[in-house]
Amino acid sequence: MTENEPLPVFITDILQNPIPQYLLGVLPAILILGDSPFLTSLSKTLHVFICLGCPFAGLFYFLNINTNLNQNDVNIDSCAYWLPADRFYGGRWPFGFHARRINCNSDIRNILERCISVISTLDRCACLISLYFITIGIIVGIIRAIGPCYVQQDWPSIPLLLVWTFPALLVRLVQGKTVARNPIDELQNVEETIDLQPVCIEAAQKIRAKVVMILVLSIAAHWLAVLITFYTRPIGFGCRSKYLTVISSIWTFNNIVCFIFYYLLDRPPPGIDTDNDYIHIWFQICGKLVATFLIAFGVLSHDSSWWVSVFGNSCSISSCTEEGEQSML
């Protein structure tokens, strides 16, 4: 805001700027990925931070549990995912490396199926909004990277950074169901454990291969934003790629930790069995940190001069000429 610029004009410019629109556009993607059946708002919010701090946790649920690959009923799997290990026979969570097929009786099946609810029209619209902004973000990012140099306006890397949420949004949109009731509370008066059956070797190998692909997706997808931002001219965009590298590094480390500690060791997902799991607290802290970074990134991208004020002339995008770029280094 300049000294001679009226406040209404300044506010109008902010509202017309695409950066806040992109931030709000991808917000539903984060909330959908972190959707949980917990009762309290605090528990729901903390689980959102877990999924924001560790993308693999949310992607594993949407892309592996919400499928029928292991020959279980999708509704039963979606609900059983939220149960601690002691609810299953042998005290082992059935969706880890040593996958098992759920074989519950009709009473437990009816209880779990009552936890499923059809998503509202508003939820479907939220999915479509985030899918739109992420798609536009990908297109704009690629054009800015391979196209001519453009210095008039910053471009939002956040939708491109969150491209890994795209398949999860498609699953939610196509299936149109969610776990609305907490299965732990619904089974509170049921003392019987859920019986498990082994999965054939061929099916188990397919499940493991799919989980590995989900891990690769959760690690590689967001680095695409770093690479595209790095190759975007002017050279000052390299400063933004360094900023995004911090977020991607956090996600990469946490994804690997989640894969090893939870999936390979057949543990319930982060935040379910809190008595024997403290790593989920680290994921929550990282989620809050990533959220802060994303908000700060959006604020800085509102005015490219703010990057220069905070990080120095190396972040300037005021010139497309080689001489101008080299003088900033």
C-alpha cells in the first residue's frame, strides 16, 4: 500500500489478486485429506495437521483403504481403519505390511456400516473447487517455466505444491462416502474382537506394490513444484524454490518415517493408538509448521518486493535480462 493509495483501492487490489484465491481454493483439499470421524473439533483439527505434516498418512487412507484391492468391503475397511490394534484378533492392525482380510460377524458389520455416510453436495463442490485450482496451478506453473519471462505478477506455487492431493480428491468425489461416526465409540459396548483371515500371496504382493507407489507419489509429487519454480524465470524465482524445498524436505522425511514406523510394523495410523504412539505429535508439529510456511508464502507472493525485503536482492524478479539477473546475485 502506497502513501497516496486509498484504503478501499488497496483492499480491492488484494481481493482481485489471485494469490488469496489460490490459498482459499486449495484449503478444501487439505481439509478433505485430513477428514476424520473424531467427535471433537480439536481432534479433527489435529488430524488435519497430521495429514498436512505427513502426506503419506492421508494418501494411504484414500488410495489404499478406500479400494477393494484386498477383497474386503470398502465400507468395512474405511471404518476399520480408524480402530486401534486391540480391536482385532491377535492385536494386529490388518492394513499394514502383513495385510489381513476382515471377517467380522453380521452385528459388527452392521455397526460399522452405520458409520458410513454419503457426502453432501457442498463436499462435492469443495472437491471440484480444489481440483480446479490445482489443475490451473499446474498449467500456469508449466507455462511459466517453459514460456517467456514474465515479471508483472508473481504466480502461486501452492496449488502445484499440493498436487499430491489430486488423486485423493478424485477418490472422495467418485466414491461420495465418508466415515461420519467414530467406529471406536460405536463399538464401545461390543467386547468381541474382529476376526481376521490371511490374504493370498498374490493379493498381498499387489497391496504392497500399491503402497510403495503411494509412498513414491507422496514423496515425488511435491518436488515437482520445486523443480518448476526453480526453472521459472526471472532467476529470482529460485529463491522461492529454496523456500519450497524446506516444505518438501519435511514431507519427504515424515513420509518415510510413517511408512516404516506404521505400515511396515503393522501399527494403526498416526493419532489412533495414542497410548503407544508419540510420533503423531511430531507430525502435528510439522503440520502446523507447514501451514505457517504456506500462509507466509501466500503473503510474500502478494507483492514480489516483499521477497526482496525479507530475503534480499537475490529474490528480485524485476528484470528478465541476463544482466539484470546477474546483478542481483
